[in-house]
Amino acid sequence: MESREETLVDVRRAMAEAECLVDGRQVDRALDALARQITEKLHDKDPLVFVVMNGGLVLAGRLLPKLDFPLQLSYLHASRYGHSLNGTLLDWRVRPTQDLRGRTVLVLDDILDEGWMLQAILNFFKDEGAAEVHSAVLIHKIHERKAYPGMRADFTGIDVADRFLFGCGMDYKGYWRNAPGIYALKGC
């Protein structure tokens, strides 16, 4: 097991060698476009917005001030049981506690990769009686391994190639969620 010092050396090296796929200005433009799309669809819906921790935190912090309409904000923290490669059972770290019946829900997350966890979260809200359930992600990773063929979030900022990504909420070994752009690990 790596020591913290060894991990820091590795994560600093990873950033120094990483390829910036989407710079901070491009992320800002994508966030502006996301805000316009979400506002157009949900401005009069009194949405309850859930941030998926930890990845969705950066997206939420940058996107929510751009949504100029009333909304309620909460968060959830879940993972798939046993960290299995597929499946839709959730291991709740922080479960939603609000009454969801009849509500419009928007789920914010950093990335739609395969989508198993996001789909399980969306299904949970539907099963709990939400009237409408929407999803928004900053990054849609392009590949054919989605939980369901053609799966996409309702609102997507940027489509990115199938590489190991970090920045803007996505991490490398728990670090670099704070990076302003989208970076690909060298060789991945």
C-alpha cells in the first residue's frame, strides 16, 4: 500500500503528465449551456435538486448560481453494493429524506460513464413517487458499455472520449476533483 507521500508524488506526476481534454474556459461555456437548458425545462417546476456526492459537488457549486429560479437543494451519497461492475442495488451512505411524492427532481453528477449507479438513483426517485426525474452531468463518456444502449442524461455539458478522466469533480486516487478542466491520465 502506498504511503500518503508516495500517493502525493504520484498524483502530482499524473497532473504534470496529463492531457487537458477540456480547458476551464470550455467547461465554463458548457456550464452556461447546461444552465440555459435546465432553466428552459425546469424554471417553473419547483425542482428538488440532489447532488451526488462527492463527484457532483464541483458541478453543483459551479452550476447552481447560474440557475436563476427557485429550487430546493439536497444531496445524497450512494455506491453500488459491493462495488460490483454492474447492477442497480444501492448502498446508501446518505439517503434522501425529503417527501418526493409529486416533486420534480433533478440529479446532478459529474459524469455518466456506464450509468449503473445514476440509473439506480433515478429509479429510486421514481419508485418514491417523484412526478418527474431528470439528470444532469457535466461529462458524458463516449463508449458502448452503458447500462442501457444509448443512455444519456437529460442534460449533458460535454461529450468526452473513453479515457481515465479527472478534474471538475472527477478524481484520481481521491485528488484533483478541484482541477478546473477535464484531464486524461497519460496512457489511459
